[in-house]
Amino acid sequence: MSMKQKNEIVHDAEYYILEARHGEVWAAEDDELDARLEALRKKYGTPPNIVHIMWDDTAFGEVGIPHLQKTRGFETPNINRLAAEGIFFCRMYTEPSCTPSRAAVMTGRHAVRSGMYNVAFPYEYGGLDAEEVTMGTVLSSVGYATAFYGKWHLGDTEESYATNHGFDEALFTPYNQVPSIYTPAAENMGAITGMFPEMFPADPYDLDRGWEPRGYVWALEGRKEGTVREWGHPPDHEDYLKIDPECERRTLAFIRTNAKGGKPFYVAYWPQLASFAGFKEKQTVSRALLQEGLVRLDRFIGELRDELETLGIAENTLVVLMADNGPMVHNGPPGMVETIYRGGKSDYWEGGVRVAAFAWWPGMIAPGQIVGDMIHETDLFTTFARLGGALDHVPTDRIIDGVDQTSLLLNGDTFSRRDYNFIYTGPVLAATVKGRFKRVWVGESPGLTGAAFYDLYNDPREVQPKMLPLFPTKGMFNIMKARHEIWKQKYPDRKPARDFPLKGIENARPETLAASQIRVDLEKIPFDPREFIRNLPDWENIDVGWGAGEK
Amino acid sequence: MSMKQKNEIVHDAEYYILEARHGEVWAAEDDELDARLEALRKKYGTPPNIVHIMWDDTAFGEVGIPHLQKTRGFETPNINRLAAEGIFFCRMYTEPSCTPSRAAVMTGRHAVRSGMYNVAFPYEYGGLDAEEVTMGTVLSSVGYATAFYGKWHLGDTEESYATNHGFDEALFTPYNQVPSIYTPAAENMGAITGMFPEMFPADPYDLDRGWEPRGYVWALEGRKEGTVREWGHPPDHEDYLKIDPECERRTLAFIRTNAKGGKPFYVAYWPQLASFAGFKEKQTVSRALLQEGLVRLDRFIGELRDELETLGIAENTLVVLMADNGPMVHNGPPGMVETIYRGGKSDYWEGGVRVAAFAWWPGMIAPGQIVGDMIHETDLFTTFARLGGALDHVPTDRIIDGVDQTSLLLNGDTFSRRDYNFIYTGPVLAATVKGRFKRVWVGESPGLTGAAFYDLYNDPREVQPKMLPLFPTKGMFNIMKARHEIWKQKYPDRKPARDFPLKGIENARPETLAASQIRVDLEKIPFDPREFIRNLPDWENIDVGWGAGEK
């Protein structure tokens, strides 16, 4: 059985330039890779299992390098060991924030293409569109058991639920960790959300006490295409802290069940990692929120590894560990800091989009690899599909940014099929990367002033923009950008789905039910709020004109 | 024979606080360490050899961590291997620039104490005072063969020459690498030094054409307390590039001779590493100056290791590799950049004073150690003296900042005898460190405004100064500073030696000779230039009032 695709994936324009140069070599590589995958399949009777663990806001270098952890007062020995026994990616690019990054890796497409380029907060009336095809759906199509546990953060509209995107089972949080401060205890610490009016005297000037959101959930659980149930009891913070342990328990149980049943599986465990309200018992010298979360994740990684080895399936299981974007250096808690790269979450600087990432697959991925190649999170979509023999289920009516990186995984350093990246912040193309060079598009005035070109080997922090020595790249970057944008005329970006939130919950509480419904008397207002919600603008909190030269 | 000191070294005040707490434990450790050192001495017949390699401007993390080098387009496999087989120091502090750092490690004293706190440029009429006692002198006193090769940079006055500071033999550059651009070729590239007036039309307004410096040297060579000879032929840049290879050749020859002669040796090879005029043949993907120098040094480190192993003395030789200060991020060449710490050369931020540093001593230093302890470059002075059985030759009439770190070397992580550092920039105490906390003194207004406290675990880049949560450290830092400064009343800082440069050179060229002499007719001026030179102010290019709150 060939693992190669019979239909034709539509790639981004730049990929075709590389394929024209290297296509023959890649085809020969692919034959050899197919043979290795086929041999493995014969041995285990199934295509490889895939475990994808993705957590928040962790810079390149924050985990996996013991030397740097020594300077930071914490250690993650299990993650570091796994990194040392597999691939340590030095150049894994993601989108610069949570929702976009999760949408991108799930769909194999830059978030701008699905309209999921904003960080979704509660009550934003949107989510992943039903037309988007996720990794869950693709692998489900070829018989994989699929499960999602943890931070989904792709919207609270019913069509965006993980259970409606190809997962056999799911326990998922529709939001980020912000609801963890929607508690009376956090209110006492100064959160001032106003979500618990019973705690405060009434504001005598408040004309619209129904304006504040009240109905929200910690997490939802359910099975494929069924109704969902609320899990946990907001605002009970103790319950919030149980989400990760519960997801870990279910992840291991799911693995055990399918391993014993001889069914290939794909499980995404995307931990909350931390509640903004913190942990009561500190486990690090660092004492900081992110590091406290990382050491807890680390313990689980040790358990996961033990489980895979005990079940005898480690050599048929690809484990990918990674962060979703850079650290929250802007307005974030102590300990969320830059490592070697400038910037963090939300930035187009390397620090925003270059993250900690590792791959482990004993027997297939050689140990001890420190890989300098470029890889993008969307590549995981295409690569997982290839490994699962599911490339024929990747949709061909849209651009798939992910390229097949099976050769990089199995052949190692220098075998990447990507040397470019387009970095979006919200809907704005902020920077373009080609090899060692990077051009930042925003902040540039018409003409020459402010044009910023960087050499990432020699100016990794992007603080010494070069004009003269890097001008040879100017025309090349312009052409790349034009190709990328013109290709969009044929395959345009889409919009996210808009709807009232939190529909379809079996055990909905009254306030959750209220959130899913119109809260005013339609007879008394001259417009239809449902219409307004469906026509929210593409972007909400982004000033697309912030680059001085943007039109 | 006890390795412990019979006389009483005068430490900085803070050390006595630690000693009062830990003295008994340390004494017990010392007995055990003495026994191990004595056993080694019996085996080899001599105290251990010491090889100290110190080069320029290299941040913590730039070498020794392959993951970071992958992101930078170069690799130093020999240095990395040595680091992995010995101690990787995560917290080696130095002074923030070349001359101060070199003075500090040579004397075991913060540069401010010897007056050597400025970066010496050619024609600054100063150098290390004859009263300062160097590591060369201390180890020479107990029978070590001593040699210095490379960048000395401790002045061009005769009393500052390496040959007048305890080294049996030396090939040393009195200056930094700046003279490498004192060439006609560099002039053509735009250096505009004006040092080659024959290249330019005369300036019709120039009244004092003797003002520009002309006489300078690449390097001097000689033997202990003898005259010196100029080595190489400025402005021949090819000759400049031969300094490091010649120093490497002599280092290995010196090691061979003494190993075969059964004499313990101490050799300091402090490479130029790079000429500002660059190398013709590039060897790195990075293409940048520092990285090109590092890969050349790396090749030598491989040769050095081979030599020590071939001679059978590796297990009786401590090798310390380190940088002298942080990268030249201000006005430096491409590739001299921050890694994880903020700032670089000349800064009191961690990036200025926390450097790449490793120790290797097979059989005595356990392999694979990533050590988080604090150590200061001055500690090497005291530690080398302890290892050489030369503590009784450390002067006791002045403060020695270096503490004995033999226990850290031989027992490993957490065995440091230092948890504090006083960071000077020029003559200004700019910051004080205690454990994870750091207080910056400059930039603070009288009263509260601007007081900056940092938690280095959670804010390694020192960009989030904390007031409220770190105020408990305020009083403690004030007391530390007071102790440190009051102790100086008993043991005051000294001044550097002042004199005309480049005296005592056997083969002095006419322009070199001119530099060492008064160049005007004394009868025609109303003052004595010699007197003026001897009374140069303590600081030349430092504005001591730059901290807003400095008096």
C-alpha cells in the first residue's frame, strides 16, 4: 500500500518553487520512506499511533536544554530525556497565539485561511467552521481511534466543538485559561471581573445588568457528533485544577484500550498547564506559574512514556511535544520571559512563533538529533496524514500550508521540505522568512524608510535590522509575498463560524442555557441580534493599520 | 603537605558572613579535598598543571550548548565535548570588559581595587602596577613553570608587561584587537584612523601633526624580568593573523617540555580570537567575526586535548575555558549578540558579566555536570593557588575577592562558597547580586523612584524590575553594600601605574622608540608632560555621574 497521495493537495505557492527544484529527489526519498513504514506496519499490524501534546506559551529553549533550566530554577527531566532520545527541533514555527496556533495545527492551514486568527475569549460568538477539516476527521476516515483532551480553544459555538470535528471522544475546554480567574477567590485577589454581582453592592448607574456574561463552562465532554455534557462546576476552582489530571487519566486509558484492541490511535492531549489562579503547592525553585505547570506536565510525560513502553507499542508510536506559541511576555505573569529570541505571544518576532518542540519515536527517529531545519506546525497535519495512510482524505479544494515532513522525521537534519514561513499576526502578514533571512513588512513606510531585513544566524534577536548588506533579498521577498497573495485570489481566506455560544449541552445550567439564547425581547428591538452576531467583522481587536505603511 | 593556607587572606566583607555560617563544614570538606589532591600528587609527582584559556566577548550559551549553536550557524564540537565531559558553569561572573576582566582573574581582585577598571586602548599611558601580584607570580613562587601567550591587554607600560608579572616566558599583546585595524587595508575600508598620513593629502589646518599616535606593536615576547622584543611587523595584517597560531604552537611546546621535564606548569593562552579585519577564508555558515574565531579556537582545543592525553598528563591537568566578558552588543560586529541574558560587554546586566565557562579535569572533575552555582573569575586565582599549594604566597595586605572554589570543582553542584557578586562598571558599583536576587544601584533617584530589584530565575533578562514583591531584599542589599564599602576604608582601592608606553623593547623601531619618549622640547613648555601622565585621573572615559542618583 503506498502511503503517497493519489489526489492533489493544493500547497501554498512557495512550495511549488521548492518542489520544482527537488521533486525528483523527494520522490526517491518517499519510496524509501514508504518501504520503512510498510515494514513497521507489517510488524505491528497497524499504521503508527500518534500522540500530540501541545501546551501554552513556552519559548524555544525553555525545556529540553538542561543548561538553560539551571539558570531558571526548575527542571523537566522527562521531557529533556525524551528530547535527547529523539529530535530536538531548533526551528519549529507556530502561529503567534493560542487559537490561531491550534486552528493551524488542526487544519494544516495558516489560521488566516480559516478566519481563526484571533485569540478567542469567552463570549465572542465564534469558532472553527464546520467546513474546516481537522486532523481528527482525516485520521478518523482511515480507521484511527481519535481522542481530544484538554485545551481546545477553538470556539464555543456548537459546530466548533471537538466532538464535531472528527474526535471519537473528547473532554475539551472551549476557552483559554482566562475563566480560571472567573471565581470569587480571584475576585477577592483583585480580578474585578464583575461576574459575581452578589459579591458587590449594586452600581447605581447600571442600566443593563444583563450585559455581563454569566454562563461559562470549565470543560465539555462527549462522543463524536453526539450531544455534550458540562464537566466540572464553575466557579469551583478546585474543579478547574482537576481538568488536567482527568485528561491525563483519560489519555492513558484511551491508549491502553486501543493498544489492547489493536486499533491505531491518534490522541491529542493539550493541557491547560496552569490556572491563572496558580497551584497551592509549589514544586519549583522558580516558584513561577509556567514553570510550576511545566514540572507537572513533565511528570505526566514520564508516565506516558512508561505506559507506551509497558504496552510494547513505543516503537509504533510517534510522540510530538510542543508549545503552541511563544511566552506571554506582554502582560504575562513572572517567569514568562524571552529566552534567546525577542518577543513572545502575539509577536511576529521569532520569540512569538519559534517554540519548544520535540519528536520521539524509538526505532524510527534516531536518538540525539538536534535539528536545525525549518518546520511549521501545519506540517504536522500533512505528516500525520502521510504516516496514517490518510493523505487521500486531505481536502483538495483549499490551500494546505502543511508540507509532508516524514523525511525530516525519519532521515533527520537537513531533510526538511520547507525553507519559508509566512508569519501572520491576526489577519496581517507581518513578516516573511526564507532560510536565514527574514523581512518584516509592518512598520515600514512607503518607499525605503523602515524596511527591516534580518539575518537570523547573526542577529537572532532581530535587533539589528540591516539595509545595505541584505538588500539583495529585497526583490526576492517581494516576489515571495506577491506569489503568496496572488494564490489567495484562487483560494480565498474564509471567515469563522458565528453563533450563540454553548448550545447543545445536555446538562446545561440555567445561566449556560441563557448564554445560548437571545436575552432580549425580539419584539422590542428594531434589529435581529442573531444577524448581528453572524456578521461580526473578520477581526475584532486588531488594528490592521498598525503597520505605518499598511493601506 | 596541607594545601591550606597558613597566613590569612583578607576577603571581601561578605565572605566572612558566609564563613561564619559554613566554616566548620568547609573545613571538613577541605580535609577531604586535601586528601584527594595529595593522592593525585603522589601518583604524578607534582601538583596539578593548570591550563587557562580565556577569550573575548562570548555570552553564556554561545558555546557548549549544541542546540543554541544550531540556531546560529556554527559549531564548536571540541569545546562542547570538553564542556560535556567536565563542568558547564551556568553562572560564571566576570568583570564586564576586557582589561578589567583580565586584571581581575590575574590578581584575584575586582579590577576597581587595582585601578584597572577601564578598557585600555593604545596610548593611554597606563598598566598593571608592579605592586599587584598575579597568578604567574604566585605559582612561580612554588616552582611552577609559567607562561603567558596571547592577549594580555593590561597596559603598555614596561612595569605592566607579562614578563614583569611572574611569567617565565611570554608572547603577549599589550593591547586589545583594535590595532588590527591600524593598517592601510583597513584604512581603505573606511577605518579613517589617520595613522597613515602618507595615504592622504595633508589637512591644511593641521597645526600638530605629531599628535596622532604612530608607534604601536602587535606583540612583545620575552622571558621573566628580561628585556622584550617586538614580534611581527605592523601594519602587516598577515603578521597579525599569525599571533594566535604562534601562541598555540608555543602553548603546546611549553606543555610538552614541562610534561617531559616533570615540572608542574601553569599556562595562560588568551587568544586574540579574531582580528577586526577578519579572516579571508570563512569556515562557518554564520559568516560572522566572533563565530569564525570560535571555530578556529575550537580546532585548537581539540589539539590541546589530544596533546594532554598523548603526554599522559590529562588526569593531572585542570583545563579552564572561558570568555572574559559578554558579547560586544553595543557597536560590535554582526554575530555579537545577546543569548538569553540582556546586555553585553560594558553592561552591569547579566549579559555583560555572565559568560561561557567550562572546567575539565578527567578523573578529578566528574563528567556531565551542569553547575548552577555562582562563581567569579577572581575565584580562579584563589583556587589555582590552593591547587598549586601556593596559598601562602597570596598577599595578605589587600583584599582578595577570589574565594577558594576547589570544593565546587571536585564536589560539584551546590558546593560553591559564594552567593554574592559586586558588579562594577568602571569605578562605579552598578549592581549587587545575592543568590537569585539582584539590585541595580545606578539609575535610581534619591528616595524610592527607580529602585530596581530583579529575580534572576524568573526574569533572567532583567526587564521586569519588581518593587513590592522584592522589597524584603531592600534592607539586606543596603547592608551588603555598606559592608563592602566600609571595608574599603581599611583596604583602599589603588591606582594603575602611569608611564610612557613601550619602553624596554630591544628591537624597537624608530616610531616605537618615539612613543616611549617625550616628543616636545621640555625647554619650550611650562609644565612637565611626565608629571601630567602620572597624574591622569583614575577614570578617563567614564561619567561617574551617569546613574541619575549618583552623587
